[in-house]
Amino acid sequence: MSRMMHRLLLLALVTVSPALAATAAPRLVVIDQDGSGPGGSNQMSMMALLQSPDVEVLGITIVTGNAWRDDEVRHTQRMLELIGRADVPVAPGAVFPLVRTQEETRLQTAVNGQVGWLGAWGQKPASVKTSPAGLVEPPRPAVMPGPWETPALKEGEPQTRPLAEDAAHFLIRQVRAHPHQVTIYAAGPLTNIALAISIDPRFAELAQGIVLMGGSLNPHTDDPEFATSPRHEFNFWFDPEAAHITLRAPWPRIDVTTVDISIKAMFTEQMLAEIARSQHAAARYIANFSAERYYLWDELAACAWLDPSIITREMTLYMDVDVSHGPSYGNTLTWGEELRPLIGVQRVHAQLDVDLAKFQKQFIGLMTGPTPRALPVATR
């Protein structure tokens, strides 16, 4: 090789190497989740991100939603232990929504009609009681275990401890440590996110973007939860004010996995059987603990962030949440460009359709592979 060719080769390597380094850099994400468990959509969606070899999960923040926060923390820590990722920090977040209360919800549903899913406010069968005067009182629903009751976990108790730092400050710290690099994946009620926005007004703009599982536009289904209430969706409904704050924050990008697309992706017995054939830790966890066969709500949001090509149709629109405390309190609001409010609302990418076969293959591949080791990141 001539000296000139040698110098040209060296120059090419110097020029290309920064791009190669950038390509090799892990994608950074903080997971904000209502981590009910064991198994189920909440845990499996977190596992999808943890199982991706080019993603670094900086931490997991937990919010009350499908279950109470403290039980969700325990389920999440135990999942991390069982798949070999106990190094991932878990930060407890909000126990209650910003404004909505369980008692207000009970009174509203008596007037406005019941909702399909109450999450942590789910009810046991009513019992008949007798008053001191001997009269039979109308049955009152007995609520599920409260935020400080801790039933035993069937997957075993975690040995690790959560962080002493709260979720909102953990979220802010990670975004500040890696400005414009961290995606917030939020697949539960948005209380933790709204608190972080309220504490640090630059939190949203310093993130790379936010991925939401939430909202509903016009799902075509006979599922009674949505068939006659097409704008109802649990995550937005459980804390409408938090969703309102989150959707109006100045994120560089907002991606929303709606009910419209989620109901097209069911976790089937065939998928479970394929996963169960693997002996890797994530697959064993699912085989042992995933009892529900339901929509892959949160997994779809996670996998669409990992590979946007699985989304075959989306709509760009402006989105908010009804916070009027009337019959539509918590419902999804949307507008096109011409009719949108003049202030406050932000543009979102609402996902509407999916390449189901490609998504299923991607998800099964993630769940049946070995759990990657933690990737090197300068600051946690």
C-alpha cells in the first residue's frame, strides 16, 4: 500500500468512527409504570425494554394504577431479580392521583354509570350488613386491599430494596444527566410525570420524547368497556389532571399507543406456548406467572418504540383530557389542525394500526432470548 493510500485510509477511519460510536451508543429510557403482577401486561412491557440488547433502562418509576404502588414495587423488584436485572433501580412514586379520589369516583359512577376497570379501586363482591337498629343496609362494595396492605407475592418476596429517592426527582435527575437523550416510556397513569413537570418546567423539553400507552379515539370493538364509551381509557381516566398536564408539556415528540390499536393485539395461548419453550429467565418468568390472556396494551407501546415499523397507520392530531368532573371526566379529547385550541395543546402521533405478525414475532423473540447485561452509561 502506498503512503498516500495509507493516509487516505486513516483519514476515512477518523471520519467514520464518530458515526460508528454514535450508532453503538445505547438508547436510553426511563420506565414509568403501574407494575401490577406477577406477569401480565405491565411486567411484560418492562421486560420487552429490558430484553432489548441496544437499550439501557436507567430505572423504573412506579405509580398506583392497576394496583397499589407498594405492591407494584414489590412485583417489579421480584421480576427484576428473577430475570437477572436486579441492578435496575426502582423508585416509588405517587400513591394517589392528583385530584380524583376513590370516593368521588364511587359517587360519580352511581350517577353516570359504571366503568369497566377500576384498577387499584377494584371492588370485591358486596356484602349485606345489618344496622344497629336491625335494618338491612344497602350493600356497599368492599374495596380491595389498600395502599399499605401487603398480601404475599406468589412469585416470592424481593430481596432488593427500592430507592429512597421519589419517582419525580429520579425522572428529573436522569433527564438532566442525559439531556435530549432519554425517552420516557409511560404506560400507567401519569401522576409521576405530571409531578416531574411541575417541579422542573424544563423536564419535558430536555427529554428526547415520551411514549404513552393511553387515550382512545374510536375503537371498533364489542368489548363493553369501550363499545359505548369510545373515548374512555383507564390510564387517562385514573388521573385526568396528570394526563392533562403531561399532554400539554413541551415534549420534542409524543407517541401515543391508543385503545384503537391495543385491542388488535391479544396475548394468545399460542404465543405463550412459543415463549414457554425457551429456558431463558424471561421466558420462564412468563411461563410461570402470566395467567391473563388479554390485550398487549403496554407491550405494544414498548415494541413500537423499539421498532416503529410495526406501526402501519398513525394519525397526527392534538390531544388532551376532559378535566371538567362531569360525565365525561377523564375522556380523551382530540382536534385536527384547523379546529384545535389556540393555546396549550401539543401535537401527538396517535397509533391506530399494527403489523400484527411482525409485532408478535418481535415480542416473542425478545421474551425468549437471554437477558442482556447492563450497558455502560456514564451516570445513573
